[in-house]
Amino acid sequence: MLRFRTGIWIAIVLTLARAAPANAASRALAVTVLGGSEDSRIAAVEEAVEFWNARLEEIGANVRFGPVRVVEESISDGLLRRMSRQVVDGPGTSLPDRIDEIPGDVVVALSDADLASFGIARTRWNKGFVAIRRGDVPPLSLPNVARNAIAHELGHVLGLSHNEDRSTLMCGRPAPCRPDAFASESDRFFPLTAPEESELRERWR
């Protein structure tokens, strides 16, 4: 079950021109972030959304993320840990029963737990879902990691799976790629592969 901090939704809508669809014909996936409004990972979500919208426009995929809304509510860390283990150890996990009560097409849950961050694809039947591990300790506290880790999970929301190329954004299990590989003293996003770009164009025609 979802665990709410209050009985009232407190929504802070971040109206960002960069998060809005660049093409009126593009499908817009509204993003709802569950977390405190002062959480430093919110800026990383905004940067990841900006990255994806620029890349999606460049490659001609007919989808964008945005707008982004922050809701000061939470999903229990216990539930997110269980979901994370199911994603890592097995074929996947199911979304919380009450996920439809949360506004938006994509839900990003900012957890306070040590868990493996994960993303679930958006389909015509269910919302996209992302859970992000605590950000105050490594690896997410390392420079340049949080923005790329969140962009990686949003890649799963768009339907991408892991690859084995350590130099790219979507490298992951079973390859030995972990979030600390994104660490860099300069702010940058890791690239997509050419097959991934083709897959996104085909999936989001």
C-alpha cells in the first residue's frame, strides 16, 4: 500500500518550457515526483527530463516527458525494497494497487532506502514507474551520478532494456555496470547506442 505523509495532496507544479513537448503532435508523458520539495534529486529529475526531450527530438521519436509535478507524498520504503528485489532477482514486479490514484503518466518515487533503483516501462495499460535510491550517500551523492541514474531509469520507462557497453547510458545487469560508473567531475549525460535510438523511433512513431 501507499503510505501518505498527509491526507492531502500538496502539488508543486514545475512549469518548465524545456520539459514541455517540442512538437505539438508528440505524446506528452506527465511526470509526478513523489518526495519532499527540498530533495536535491528533484533537480536531477528535471535535468534527466531535459536530456531525454532533447534526445527524443533529435532522433525523431514522437514522445516527450513533461510537465513535471512534485507531490509531497511517499511510497513506503519497505514496498520499494521488495519491488527492487523482484526486479533484480526475477522477471519483474507489479505496480502498487493504488498507483492509479497518483496523477500523471510516469511516477518517480524518491526513496530514503538503500535499494537498487529501477524503472518500469510505460504501456497503454499501466503508468511508467521509477524508484530512486537514497541520494545522500554514494553512489548517487557522487558528482554526475544522480542525473544519469535517473535518466537511465527513464530509459526503461520508454521501453529500453540494458546493454553491455560501459560507455553508454543503458548499460546494466547482467553486465557489471553500476551507477558509480557515471561519476564525473564534469556535468554530462552518457549516450545512447544507435540501435537504442532506432528502437525508440520505432516504438514511439
